[in-house]
Amino acid sequence: MGATGFPGASPGGGRLRLTRRGRLVVTVFLLLLVAGLAAILSPASRAADPPRPVETAVVRPGDTLWSVAERHRPSRRPFAVIDEIRRLNGLEDHTVHAGQRLVLPARR
């Protein structure tokens, strides 16, 4: 035993010596600490951006989902736009009524 009563301790209270496992534990701890600080201090992602206001359309007399889709999203396939309009508005069928307000799919 060394002078301090611990096996392997140096008599003069010299430097702290770590085993290979001890160095690994300290290194992993420091890496986790740095990663945690980076996560806390990093700028917010785009997910925190405020949502864009939804675009709506008011159904005119004589309108169908097809005419609404062609008028508001002319560059897209009408069937795809109709499916999205139905999904966004919870429509069970293809019937719309004059004055009804429909949420439109986002522009691409």
C-alpha cells in the first residue's frame, strides 16, 4: 500500500491517474455535455415558424369541386386537388353548396 493507505497511490499525493476505462467515461461525459449545450443553444428550427394563413374559396352558384379546383389551382391535376379539398374540409361526397367556404390545398 502507498503512504495514503490506498493501493497504488503515490507517496507524495501526485497527479491523478485514470485508467483506460476512466478516460473513456470522462470523454463520453464531456461529449454528452457539449452535445447537450449545442442542442440548448442552437437556433430554433423552421418547425417553429408560424404557419401560413390557410387559403379559402367561397363556392359560387353553379360551382362544382371540379370548377373550384380548376379556378384556384389551374396548374395541378383537378382530381388530386379535389381529393385534397375533400380531405381538408371533411367532405364525405362531392357535393358543395353556394356560399360554402372551402379550405384550399397549399400552393406548390
